[in-house]
Amino acid sequence: MIRAFVALPLPVTLRQRLMLVQSLLHLPRPAVRPVPPENLHLTLAFVGEQPAPLVEDLHHALEALRAQAFDLTLRGVSAFGGRTPRSVHAGVEPSEPLARLQRKVLRAMDEVGLDPERRRFTPHVTLARLDWRRLDEADRTRLLRGIVDQDGFRAGPAEIAAFALYRSHLGREGPHYDELARYGLEGALA
């Protein structure tokens, strides 16, 4: 079985800006685990645990997918999880080319018999995962203040020239990702 997902690898310029934001958030460890720079990405679709032949079928469907390169702009920092946040993320400016690519990836998954998640697509880049219960009141306040202070964050536009199929390995220190295949987008300058 392979635990997989489809995502945008981020250009170095965006990753560097996100690493700066991570440092400005004053993330208290171990209750907050920053995403390592090499793991920063924008998920298009979670594939889940699948047999290797089905992941291979998806690979072939993604190879056949055609989409245009586009610019991506990151904007703002927020948290998911409501009153007990579970992650901090950078938001993404609305982008029809991004939404179109994500729909094509879901269609490719459908074609090979995978059942993609059907919740609303909220493009974002996870910066850190939180264990809110392990944070004391001072750390919670400092973290929330850091998020508010980064509300004006903006990075980009940066060209997105490819998307990729990744394998996720879960471990005690958090997930580790291996890129299984990369798929170029048409008209990319890079």
C-alpha cells in the first residue's frame, strides 16, 4: 500500500518566504511542529492508502493531463480548527488556473477508480501542525498574536511550472514526502 497525494511543489522563492513567516510566528515546540522546508507544498488532492497498481494507474492518468502553467500568489496567514486550531497555514489568492488544475486531478482520480475527497477545495500551504492542548495560555497567546501579525503576508506571484505525485511516510517526527513523479505544465518558462 502507498499513502499518496497530488500537490504543487513550491518554487524556492515561495519556500524561502514561508520559512521566514515560520520563524516570525515564534512556534513553541514540541506542541507546534513546523513543516520542514522540503515538505512545503500545496495539496491538490489526497489519494490516501492505495495498492501500488492503482497508484501506477493514477500516474499514467496524470501524465496524460494537460494544463497551463500559471502564477501563484500566497496571501495571509491563518489557522484551521476553529477554537482549538490544529494547523497554521498560508492562504492562496483565488486563481482559476489553480482551481481548473485541481478539478482535472480529481477527474483523473475518478477515471482510475479512486474516490477523491469531496470537501470544498481550500488552497493553502501548511506551515505548522499544532497540539493545542499542550500549549499553555502564554504560548497560545503568543502564537495567535504571531498569526495576526502575519495577516498582511504576501509572496509572489511565482510561476507554477509543474505538479507532482508524492508518497507520504508517517513517522514519530511527522510525515516525510518522496516525489514519485513530476508533471510539467504547458507554457512554463522555468
